[in-house]
Amino acid sequence: MAAKPAACLAVFGTGSEVGKSVLTAALCRIFSDLGVKVAPFKAQNMSNNSYVTLDGGEIGRAQAVQARCARLEPTVDMNPLLLKPSGDNRSQMVLLGRVAGEASSSEFRGNRDATFMVTQGSLDRLRAQHELVIIEGAGSCAEVNLRDQDLANFRTALSCSAPVILAADVSRGGVFAQVLGTLDLLAPAERALVKGVVINRFRGEVSLFADGIRFIESRGGVPVLGVVPHFDDIAVEHEDGVALDDVLDPADVVKKGRINIAVLRLPHISNFTDFQPLEREEVVNLSYLTRPRPLEGADLLILPGSKNTRKDLEWLGEKGWDLYLNAYVAAGGRVAGICGGYQMLGKSVEDPQGVEGAVGYSFGLGLLDVRTVFSGEKKLARVTGKTVAGGHRITGYEIHMGVTALGAGLAPFASLSEADGTEHFDGAASGDGRIWGAYVHGLFDEPGFRRAFLESLNPSLDSGQLNAEIAAGATRAARRDSSPDDEYDKLAAFFRRHLDMEKITAMAGVPVPLDPPPAK
């Protein structure tokens, strides 16, 4: 007799960026700690932050983090459909880890039933291999105009009778309207699946929200399973660009006694999680910029990944960023480009097949003697290697459509090995090392490279205090990076203190003995 399929538990939201991904990650680690074979699942994700699985498939980075929380190697079944917005209301479709073409919203809706069957196949495989699958929804679960097209929310939950936890963000304001309005808009069968509410990002004394809990429970008819305080001391990645919009264009791009790094917030920015290891360093002042401004005093400008390199190059010119960049470089500034940003640093970007949109040719910034030509085949690989200058170990992954050729005499940035043993050079660096680019995402995760890189950026900050901060930051980072589970353990302990796990485990249908939650 075949084993019974795993139970399912769903985490849906009252809107986008209300904490669904982090709550799902925390529950994955909590259930894993309780001895449950748990796996994450998100039928459809829309994000330009992605990750490469061991077998060379592409999934949303949030699901990779959730898999790590569940102590699993990420697989394409955890996020069978990834939509990567590329502009003009079009998205690249990544189905079961492979590019399946581009489509507009209307074109995608026309093929939703066939796509849903693919995502159901992934859910079935996960349920056959585990004891519990935690399903993350997408956006708001009560978009009544999209109910027939929805793949990630109630269509999936109804298919497996998954009890639903509704997540809301109190920091956005209107949390009572968020919760009660969402419940009111659900169809009866959907409403019957909602078994509880979690209030995220509460600031202040939680006991002062007691009346709010009673009001939601009375009017909504479902229990509040937890009020989770705001936190900023646990290193958990953001899922999408909404988080960046809250930290754009700060007044203090340059702070005295700090290593000042600016990242351009491109319209089609992708994999901005690359820079979160830098952001967490106390010695670093990292800013995201969109409004053109002089870059005097910045120790480094980074051009990040892009889902549409040519469109973002056009944006740089339209906004006048190219002029500020040239002035910054002429004054001795340092510039780095990652993936699409590396392509922009070159002399040209050519798209003969219309991979990113219209067939055409774009002039690059001309800061590196490289030329990029797009083809229909996406490069997906996990890599390890060393930088050519300094021999520092780096690890990460490549996700890109273009092939970049280096001019004569230009040195590569790194020498890399792929999981299958294939070796190749990556990136390019100017002779003085001030301008460089690479395709490797995640290279700043490596503590040794990150420390050497930061120490090289501003030699004038050679005070004992700053050196001590760099050393202390590197020590903390080394501990974190050598034991990445530590941050996930902190996340799980934090949520266990604020969630009613007895009710949640009962909802999940996998009753397990619960130890007392960690002390507050």
C-alpha cells in the first residue's frame, strides 16, 4: 500500500511583503527541530531574486532559504514556476527550473490550467517524500479579480485541503482592515480553510495589543496564533524589491569613518541579496540609489544584476547616471558589476535573438574592454573558485543569458569550477583593479574574500579603531558563515516565543511533543 501523502499547511498573506516568506522559513526550521520531515513549496513565485539548485535548475531564492531552514537541499519542485519580470508587462517563465519562454500577464493566464497541473505534480512529489509540506502563498490571497488565475493561493490549498494561516503586517497600518477585509472577500470554501492569523512586525509592548487580538478573534471568528515583534538582528534575506524601496536615496550616502558603498537600484534589479552580507557589516555604510547624484566620497559603486540589461542601460543614460559614473571613475572611483551590471560595464551588449525584448545593440558604459552577446540558452551553475588577484576563495552561482568576451590583455576576475568539474574563467578586471565585473552571485558570502575586499576599499581609513571593527566584523561573519544554521536557529527560537505552536502543530496534522519555547 502506498504511503499516505504528507499533510499540508499554508501560509497566505493579506498582501505582498507582509512576512509570509520569513514565517514559512521559521516554521520549516521549527518543524524540522521537532523531528518532522518538512519541505517548503511555493507553486508560483514572481521575483528576480533566484537561486541555482545542484542539478542546475532555477528557483526563487526565498524557497532556497526555506529549504535550508528545513535542512534540505533546494529542488525545483519547491518552486516549480518562477516568473521573472523583464519589463513591458512581460516576464520570463521558468518552469521546473528551466526557461520556458516569455509571456505577458494575459498570455500566461491563457495557459494557467496546464501550468497548474505542472505545479501540482511538484506538490505531489514533495508530499510523497516528506511528512509535512508548508505552502507559501503569493501576494494577497483575496484578489477577487484574479481568483480564476490564482495558482499559488487557494487553488493550491483547496487541492490538498491545507489549513491556512493568514499573515498580516501591523507596521503598514490598518491591520484590522487587512485581516477582516481579507476574510470577508473569501469564498465560503476558502474561508473555511483559514484556521488562524499571525500579526507580524509589531513594535512596542505586545500586551497592549490584547484588545486588538480579542477584536480580531470576535469579528473574524479565527484565533490569533501569535503577535510577532519587529526584528532586525536576524540575518534573513528579503524576497523582493519592495524591501529596497523603503531604504532608497538616503541623505548620508557618505559617513565619516566608514566604508561607503553605493548600489544603483536599477528598474529591473535582480539578486540584490548579493549585497546583504556587506550590509550586515558594521564597518560598512551601504546605500541604494536611484536619483542621480555626485558620488564623491563613495569608496565603491556597485552595478547589480538586472533582468533587462539593455533597458537598464537605457535608464542610466536617460537619468544621467552615466555622466556621474564617468566623473566618479575619472576622479579615481572604484566600480564593480555583478552579472547584468558586469555586462553594462563593457563596450557593448548585443541581442540578436531578442532574448530580452527587441532585437538590437546597445552601447555599454565602456569601463571594461568586454563585449556581451545574448543567446537563448541560460547559464545555470553552482561554482567555487578563486579570484585571480589575491587568490581568495569564492563560492556562488551563475544565472545569466549572455556570453561575454574579453578584449586582448584584459585579466579575468576569477577561475571557477562547476559542480560537474567543468572549469572556466569568469569576469574581468582593469589593470589597476579599480573596475571589475563578474557573473558570480553570492561571492560576498565568503568571509575571507569579503574581509580582504573591504580592507582594500579605503586604505586611508587605517586607524586602529577601524581595523578592529573590520576584524571584529570578520570574526562574527566567520562564525555566521561557518555555521549558517545559527541564523535560522535564531529565527526559529524567536518565532517559537511568539507563536502558539501547540495550535499550529495540531492544525498541521502532525502532532509532536513540544518542548517549552525558548526563554524570552
